[in-house]
Amino acid sequence: MGFLIALLACAGTLSAALAFYYRQVGNHNILFETAAVSDIEVRHDIPAREIRCRCLIPLTNRGKQQGMVNNVFCQPVYCGKIMKELEILPRIRLLREKMRENGYWESLLLKKNDSMLTELEVVIRSRLELPLVVREAPRITILIYYQVVGRKGIDWMLAEISFDLAEKNGGR
């Protein structure tokens, strides 16, 4: 009986020590840092009925472990009935790579304290005149969904960025 009690005490101590160790080791904390957006551009091409928005967003790992960023998708947020008259094409890429037409994101390994610049580009094509589009939808918000794989499994994350369509070179 004494042996069983000693074995259970040893197992409990070992479990607590492992839990403490894993808590200290930590995990990734990979974020699109939308508060640190830079080089915001909003350009109107009136004859083509097109608005082009772009900005640079740091992608940073603030965690204690490395993590991998897979599957990055961009989606516009609904901005009213004007949406049926618009074609909105958001794409994101690592700044060091060429923009892909299909929007494919290659897996990226980020070590702790690594940071890389990404470029978000949004093309808005309209069947209506641009002043009407800007009046009906003065801002457009883009959601960035991304999958992060780390020591503790897979997480889906979300970031949000808005562009002010009424002001050229406006946004945030």
C-alpha cells in the first residue's frame, strides 16, 4: 500500500512539473499588426471606375515559440446594397514575394520575435460612377483570416483593416 501511495505522489509531482514546464515554454503569438499599418494608398481611376487600395501590414510573432502561418484569406465586410454593383478583389502577399493572381499564400515559418511585411491590395470595380460609390460606401473594411500552426495545435485568427475611400491616401 505504501508503494502505491509513493507512486501516486511521484506521478502527481511529475505531472505538475510538466504542466509548469509547458506553461513556461509558451506558444506562438503571430499577429497581423493592424495598428502598425503603413504606406496607405487609395487611388481613384475615374474613367475605369476603379478604386485601388493598398497598405503594408507587419506580420509578427510575439510568442515564445515558432509558428507556421498557413491559409490566409481576405474578405470584404458587407457595406450595404451598393455591394451588388461592386466587384471587390482583395489579395495579400509577403512583400518579398510577387503578388499571385489566385491569391495563394505559401506556408510561412515565423520564429519568435520575427517580423515580415505583408502587402494588402484591394481593387474595387464598379458599374456605377465612383462619386456615388464613395457616397454610399465611404469606408471599406477587409477581414483577414489566417491559420497558425504551433506547438499547441491549429488556431484560426482574424485581423481587420479599413480604408477610407472618400479621402485619397486615407485609411486605417
